[in-house]
Amino acid sequence: MDVNSVTGSQGQSAAAVSTATLAKDFDNFLHLLTTQLQYQDPLAPMDSNQFTQQLVSFTGVEQSIATNKNLESLIAQNQALTTTNAVGYLGKEVTIGSDKAGLGDDGTVKWEYALSSPTKSTKLTVKDQNGLEVYSENGELKSGLHQFVWNAPEGTDKEIYTLEVEAVSPNDEKVDFSIYSKGIVESLETVNGNVLLAANGLLTSPRNVLTVKDIKPETTPVENGTE
């Protein structure tokens, strides 16, 4: 799957590792301190300020680790809340800012594109994952938001496709545009601790979702004279 804007970290809890290391170091410190006290010169006793400062340092580190534990707990709670909220996207059509979109089960690939001003010509080109052109057509000339649905031929590979837009103004200047990908959220996946939406081959964070649309179930027409 193509991952859209994923960040995060993975692995064992940093606070847990630090706690184990600190406990081991503290045991070693106490062992050395006890040995020093046993074998110190009675006529020149060890300066107590030195190990007092070391004890203070251990206390400061312990407090920092406790703070990290609290932060990790808050992060875990936030991730659980994010997962709960993300469940609401399941089965719905979402729009994200991306020129990539996956082939849906209905054999279509859906995009939207927005033109900043009217154009003299607009060309839409669909390319596969290898950058090869698989389809092209002329797009809308008016400014604003437009939908583009590519009805892929039967047997088309179910992969990620990219839409390219070439827009030229009446003055033969390039027109600015934006491209948006549309897909139905089929499942949730966790990558590096981040909850992502899986929509037609794309993985994206809920933060990247621009619009959400309910998909109405298809209804079967009732024939005359049939109950």
C-alpha cells in the first residue's frame, strides 16, 4: 500500500528501558559506595559531599523517567482515542490532498481537481506505478472544482495510479491547480504507532482527510406486480 504522510516511532518503551538501566546503575553505585566506606582511611574519611551529589543526580534522573512514563501514558490514551474516532470513517468515501488513487472494487479510480482560473486547454493523464501512461482525456475549462472518474478497462491491475494535470490559460500561461484523491475507507491499520485509514490501496492519517461522504446502499428496483 502507498503510505501518505506517516510519521511515528516503534519499539520498546523508552521509559521502561531507562528505568531498568537506572535501577542497575543505582545498585552498582550503592555497591561501590559501600565498598569505599568499608575501606576508607579513618584518618582521612571520604568527603560526603561527593556521594550526596551523586544521590541527588540519581533522584533527578528518576523524576525525569517518571515524567516520561506519564507522557507515554498520555500518548497511549491519545492513540486509543484516535482509533475510536477513526472507526467512524469505515465504509465512507474520503477525499485527501493527493494525486494518487487506488482502483476500487467497482473498477473506477476517482479524483477531483481544482483549477485556479479558466483555461484554454486542460489535459488529464493517468499513469501507473511505473510512470507509464494508461489513459488521457481533455478536462474541464472552467475554474473551480471538478470531478474525474476513470473507468478502467476490465482486467486492469489493482494498483495505485497517478493523475497528472496540464492546464494552459488563454494567454498560454500555466494555470495553478490542485489534485485530490477519493476512496472508500475499507479498514484501519496501525503503522509505527499511528492509526491510518486504508482506502483503495492508500494509507493516510485521518488528519489528511478533507471531506467525508456517506455511501448510500444500492437498492434493487421492484418490478410491477411483484410483492
